[in-house]
Amino acid sequence: GESVGLHLPTLSVQEGDNSIINCAYSNSASDYFIWYKQESGKGPQFIIDIRSNMDKRQGQRVTVLLNKTVKHLSLQIAATQPGDSAVYFCAERGGTYKYIFGTGTRLKVLA
Amino acid sequence: DGGITQSPKYLFRKEGQNVTLSCEQNLNHDAMYWYRQDPGQGLRLIYYSQIVNDFQKGDIAEGYSVSREKKESFPLTVTSAQKNPTAFYLCASNDPGHPTGNQPQHFGDGTRLSIL
């Protein structure tokens, strides 16, 4: 069953192209940021994180960029594959146990 | 494998009934959380627990209750007082005391609750 919104913004990319998913966060005091991937009917899966004292962090095929000036976070996926199709959302930590989650972007990979 | 197990995957509630959602983790995490996910919205915090025998209300605790008698377990009860319980419920855990100070939450695969 569908576990996330049916009316989320959608990004469609061709297989093999790079994807960029954006997120605006709300709290300038947030010190830690996380990107999650959520497939239909499943729980969110951790992709990559970044601390507020960094502006870029790279993982395998993924890069997160943080721009604190404009409170903007982006997730770049290189060589997008069909298995990357999912909803992606960001989270910010505003306190030790306080996380604020974005509503998400649906990524569709076109063959 | 280490992880978080939620059960059941699907649950139906009758009028006036309380139902309990199970969440078990074997990650040895101190902190556990319950979130509610509705279409078009970000996850909203229902309750969280920092440690055994402790729990705190989140942003939408009304109509819900929890217990934390064991480190591994954090069950959520949806009471009859919750008038709009239909949602996808997610349990998470993490270790805020980790030396790096930055630990993402790990999530279970959720329980979908519907009204009969």
C-alpha cells in the first residue's frame, strides 16, 4: 500500500542521468541533516548525513550539499538507476530528540 | 541482522477499540521514537523515549500511549480517544550518546492502521 503522499512534487530523470533533489529547512539552529529514501510500503532508509560545520559530503553515488546562508540542502545522485525510484526527504535536527522532516520529493527514473 | 521490527504490517481498528502496535529493536539504542505519516505531510512525532522507563510526549500525543519497560521494546497504543487514527505509523531508534554526536534515526517498515 502507498505509505507516502500521492501529490508530492515529482522529479523525472532518464536512467543514467544525474538527479538533484532539493530541500529547504526551517531552523537556522539545526546542527545535523539527514537524507532518507522511502519506497512504497516501507520505512525510510538512511542515505547520507551532514553536520552543520560542513558544506559538502560524498558517499557512494550520492553527494549532499548544505548552504546555511539560504537554509538549503540538496541531494545529488549520480548515474541514476531504476532502483533509485522512491520518495526522498530530508530531516534536520533541531534538538537532541527533535527532528523535523520534509514532505518529500518523488523520484521517477525513466528507462 | 540488526534492525527494527514493527508488527503487524496492517492493522484494523473497530470503533471504541484500543489497538497496540509493536516495535522491537536489536541495535542497542537508548532512544526510540514513534512517528505518524500522513499523505503530503512530513513525519510527525507522537512520543519518544530517551531511556528505559522514560518517555516524553511529542507534537501529537493526544489519543496515544506508550511504555518502555525494556530497552528493546517501545509499543504504541492507539486509544479510542484518537479520532483520526488512519495513518502509517513508523518506529525509529538511535543512539544520541554516540561519541560522534551524530546518529541518524533507523526506521522500521511501519504499520498501516485503518478503521473498520
